Amino acid sequence: MYEVNRSVAIIRPRPPFLDWLKQLPGELNDNVTLASLTRDCNALLIPCADDYDAAEQAVLEQYQQLFQAELADWCDDDSLWPAPLTLALFQEWFQLEIHSVLSDIVDEPLERAEFVPFDLGPDA
């Protein structure tokens, strides 16, 4: 096992995010519930966090990019997104968790690839 020189931030959707999903055009799969959204949510590698508040603040400084990524995962039509994308709205829609220790239990080296947003296609 190896300790990694990063910490983890987890972005957990809250009920207002699910409410937004439900009002989007098209039918939302019945399996999409708050429980399913929070069971497998986005995790971010962040600089080592010795201080929870400082780590949280560092992540929140990027809230707009993170908010856009969360919305784009479900809807690529930004005209259907809430406006404006404020920090207060981000905090209403998502719970941020910071976990200071990250251990790697896999013997294979880490691989990195540039993030490419998921293409939802023209019918999304």
C-alpha cells in the first residue's frame, strides 16, 4: 500500500440537484434517486489537505467549473441550466466532503488521461 501525495474531495448531490434533473425534458430513469446519485458521485484529487477549511476553500474557488461539469454530465444544453451559477447555489445543490488521506492499494502505477466531457449526442 502506498500513500499518495493528494487528498480527495467528493461532490455529493443534494435534493435540489435531483429536482432539477427531474424537470429536464425527456424521461429520467426511475433508478435515478438521491441515494443512487450519492452512492457513486464525483471524486476529485486535490493537493494534500493538512487543514480541512483551507482544502474546502481551495475546491470552492473552482466551484463554477465543477458546477458546469456536474450539470454537463446530465444535460449538455446549457440553456436548461440554472442561472446564474453562484457559489450559494452550488452549495445548495452539492455537499462537499474533504478526505485528507489517500492510499493506493494497487501495485500498478497510476495513469492519467486528459478529461474529455461526455458527448450526450444531439437528442439529449
